[in-house]
Amino acid sequence: MNRLRRAVLALFLLLCAAPATAQTPAPAPLSQQQFDQLVDSLSKAVAERLKNGPATAATEPAAPKAEAAPSPAAASPPAAVPASEPAPAPMMRMASEEPMSEKFIEVLDRSDDVLAELPALIEQSGRIPRLLDAEMNNGRSLGRFLLLLAACVAVALATEKLLRYALRPPRRHLANRVTGAASLWALAALVSLDVLILAGVWLVTHAMIVGFFEGQIPQAHLGYLVLTSVFYWRLYVLVFRIALRPNMPQARLAEINDAEALKVYRWASALILAAIVLADFRRILDGIHSPPLVVACATLINSLLLTGLLIAAAIAIREPVAKWFHGISQGGRPGPLVAGLARFWLILAIPFFLVLGMARVYGALTTANSLHEAIVMTMNVLIGLLILESFMDKVCRLMQADIEITHSRRERAIEALMRCVRVAILLGALTLLFRIWAVHGVGMMDMSGYNAMAAAALPAGAILLGAYCAWQAVEYFTQLYAAPAAGGLPGHQDTEDTAAPTTASRMSTLMPLLRVTMLLAIVVMAALTVLSQLGINITPLIAGASIVGLAISFGSQTLVKDIVSGVFYLVDDAFRVGEYIDCGKAKGTVEGFTLRSLKLRHQNGMVHTIPFGQLGQITNFSRDWSTLKFNLRFTRDTDLEKLRKTVKKIGIELQEDPEYKEDFLMPLKMQGVADIADSALVVRFKFTVKPTRPTVIQREAVKRMIRILPQQGIEFANNTVSVQSLGGDQSAAAAASRKAANDLAEKAAAEAAATG
């Protein structure tokens, strides 16, 4: 009966567990001995639960598993049973929840214990003078030690003061040299002198440590700690000195005045000193082997004091720091991000300092300092970014202040280089922040895992940075040879005082096409290379892109024709930006073009967009030189030799005119008689000028000829036939004839100017 009852119970439990194990692979059949052991363990568990009553069974559904765990059959399952089953999932959730609650309870309990150690902290602090007595320090008394230590600190600080005073003339000279882009060397030299001064402080402190505080006695350990802390204090302060320069406004990176710079510098120096002193006190407690709760109590008090000092300092220097942030604009107006940061930085800083203090308190109570260290390192990274951005902004301001190199090649090259450096710094900062929080902050991975991921991601990041630098190089060269905007209609201005437009060079015309082509090439190559570095097979992508490109080529033959035609037009140098051309379908000034079409600006203001495939024959009116020929009508009895000499003088006057002399290639001259009409001689004139404004010069030449030729007795012809009537007024008829001839000459000159 017992065996039958066990078999029925086992069968019932297996049927109940069947839905739960439906998703797992079927286990191998059990042997008779294993089956008996399993039934015995389950029977004992059920019997124990029935004894406890239904209420316990309802409230503790996981008890059978807990009771069955110690049994031999459950502790060592058969090898054929799968190791992973769905049942342990609730146990894993409970295991993940229990440490959190236990950690919270531990923090609360430990906080009471730590606060209760305040008297012990005072007692441990009183041990320090006793450890520095003469008995434990080779006969040197505490008073002599303190005097010696104070003298060493004073000597170290005095060394920095004396070196700074001795180097004041060259430092002031270098600060006065900070006036343009060449002042980068002056800034670098100033930083070098500051590093030299700090090196002198290090030599002095190291010499005093070796001379007075060498050995294993407590006074030697304390002297070493204090002197090294003095050096590190001056080292950290040096970073703010380089950025603020309280007495050197020319070399100051922050855009604030002297009083504000001095205020920020003093607060930063005081905060750094306070943080080092508080940290040294904790190290002393560790050095004298104080109990861990006492050290935690000291850390708790230090955290509260330092957090209060940080918040007080932030409130005290809120306006200078806001101006500092607002001045970071890369030589122009600050963007919305910088303006918002300058306005609300205090609102962001105070919660950050509070979180920093809470992290220090949590670390003191749980002996887990990773979060606090991550926040401190994050703050150091942000301060470094602020100083580097201030340096680059200072360089931009210096270049803009230097009028001689504004918009020059040197300025553009420095700006492009600074953009590349800025992106490299940001990538490095993001990588460092990820490492800080992934490894030290939240413990998402260990250093080996991070190194493996960094080894895979570093080539991809380097490729992206190289792609950005390549694009900056393309931008630099395309802007260097960029085509000027078309400012008018070459050779077809409506007024005489219209300035001559600037015609782009061949390189400037090709720059837009080269820029787009290089951008596409850089993006495609960088994307494919990064995907390949990340372990993605790019062969299907290349094959798919080839098929898609072939399909587009077949489906858009007109587009391909336009693109190819445009490439050959540009290779043939058929036109440039700013030139006046006639393509048969339209006339106008070339304003620009894309991969597919050309834009022409008509003299009346309309813009013609013509695909390259429809251009056809190109007539360029603005290339190399322009020869204008025009005809004027004179009376049949005109002295041609006198006309030739007079026109030659007019041409010489035009060629010597300061307004037109740069345009002339060949002067105005009479070419000869072009035709003989019934009542006039048609004489042809010509001149050769640069193709910038030929019609302006033609109008000026005709205007001078109309004014000067009649004064020399050379009359323009007319189409009227003079008829003398008997008894008529001959003088009146002659005057009317001359007036008509002059009107006709002016009309002919205007027509010649219009047709030229």
C-alpha cells in the first residue's frame, strides 16, 4: 500500500507539473532507485505541509521546494535531468530583491552605529598628538616637529612666490604678446613658465621630504603627507590659474573681468585646500589604525562639510561663472545650449553637489566608494572640458581681433584644426565618462570586459574621427577656392556706374561638385568601414547597393544623362560662375549649378534652370577678352583723315582715364568706311577690352564722340533730303537740317550701343 500510495502521489505531482515543463525538453527515464528516492522526498514534503495546516500552505507556496532541497535526490539530481528549468526564476527574483532590502537595512543600522562613534572620533583624534611625541620619534618633540613642518610648508609656498616674482618680466612680456593668432605661442610659453614654477615647488618639497621626513616614524609619515598635499594643492590650483589669470587679462581664457577672475580663483583655491585637508585627516585615521566605524564617522562629517562648502562657493561665484559660460561662443554669439547653461548652471550644480555628498555618505556607511569616485571623476572631466573650450574660444577671439588675417588661409586652417581637436576631445571625454560609470560607477562590467569592448570600438571611433577630419579638410579647400556670388550681369549692366562683377576661376566652379562628391564618398566609406570593424558582413550591402544603383541607372536615363553631361561641361571649362553665356534656350549670368542642372540669371531678374542634358551649344560672352564693333553715319563730305585722328585722340583719352584704363586691351580706333549710302558715309569703329563691362565703355566712347566730333567740324548724317524753295529762309532750313542730323546721329549711336 505504501508503494502504491507513493506511486499515485508521484503521478499526481508529475501531472500538475506537466504544463510547467511543457516548454522544456523531455528528461531521460529514471531508474527504479532514483524513482523511489524522488517519491520518498516528495511524500515527506507533502506530509510536512499537511501537518502545518492549510493556512501555512496557502501563504508559503514555495515551502515544498525549500524542504525538498536538503534531500539527497534533490541536492544531487540525476545527470540526465536538465540543469536549467523555468522553476528557479521566482527564486532569482527573490534573490535580487533580498540584497536590496538587506542593503537598505544595513545602511540604516550602520548610520546609527557611525553617528554613535562621534565620541570615539574625538578620542582617536586625541591620539594623534601622543603619536607625535618625542618618545616615538627619535627624541624630536612635537613642538619642534610642528615648527619644522610649518617652516617647510612656508618654504614651499615662498619658493613658488619667489619663482613667480623672478619670472614676472618674461611673463608680462608674453602676456602683452597675446594680441592675434600668433599669440598661441605666447600662451603656450606662459603655460610652460607656470609648469616650470611648479617643477621648482616639487623639487623643494621633495628635497625637504628627503632631508627632514625620511624614515618610518610617525612624524616622517605626517610630514610626507602634508608636503605632498601642498604640492598637489598647487598642482590643482594651477589649472584654474591658467584659465583665470587674475593679474593678466590679456592671457585670460575666461571672458570675465579682473575682480571676477580673482574671486573665482580664490574660491577654487580654498575649496581644493579644504578637500585635501579633509582627505588627509581621513588618511591619518587610517594610518593610526582607527576602527572602521570611526573612519566612517570622519568621512560622514567630511562629506557634510565639503558639500556645504561647494554649495556656498557656487552661490558666491554664480555671476562670474555664468559670464564665463556665456563667453564660450567660439568668437560669435553663444548658442542656445551655452546660453541655457550660463543661465541655469547653478540650478544644475547644487543638485549635483548634493548627489556628490549623498554618494560620499553612502560610501562611508557601506564601504562602497565606487559611486562617489565616479561622480568626482565626472566633475573633473567636466572642469577639463570647460577649460579646453575656453582655450579654443580664446583662440577664436584672438584670430578675429587680428584684422590682417581675417578670412585668410591661416585663420581658416586654424579653425578647421580646432574643430577637429574639439571633436577628438569630446569623443575622448565621452569614452572616459562611459568607462567611469560602466566600470566604477554602476559596476556594469569589469576592466577586462571594458578593455575587450574598447578594443573593438576604438578602431570604429578612430575611423569616424578620421572621416570628420577628412570632411573638415574638404570644407577648408572648398571654401578656400569657393566661387564668389554673382553680383551682376557681366558686360550687360543697366547703368554706367555698376561695379564690375567678379568671375569665378575654373577651380572655384568645380568646387561645389567636388564637395558633394567627396561628402558622399567619405560618408559611404566611413559607414562601410565602421560596420566592417563592428563585425558586420558588408558584402551583401555592397552587392545590394550595386544592384540598386544599376536599377536607378536604367530607370532614370535622363538623370544620368544630365549628370554625365554636366561633368563633361565642367571638365571642358565651358562656363564658370559669374560668366554671361547663351545656351540657345536662354541667356544669363551663371549663378550656380547642381549635379543635374544649371542656373542662369537673366538681366531682367528671371532665373532659368536648365538641365545639363538640354544645354547644347554654349556661347560664352565673358571669357578672356571682348571686341566691340559699331557703325556711325557721317555726311558725304566728311574728312576721313581728320575723323580718324580725332577718334584716335578720344581712344587715348579713354585709355588714360583711371576708371577705364584697367579694362582696355586695344584702344578705340576707326576701322574704315563700311558702306556708302545715298546721303551718308557709314564708318566702323572698334576697341578691345576685358569682358567685364564692354557696353559701359562703348556707351562712354559714343558719348564722347557725339560731344567732340561736332566741335571739330565733323557732322553726323541724316536721312532727310534738303529742298530749297524759292524765296525761302535758307538759314532756317540749314538750322533745321543740322538739328535733324544731330538727332539722327544720336539715334544711330543708341542703336549701335543696343546692338553691340
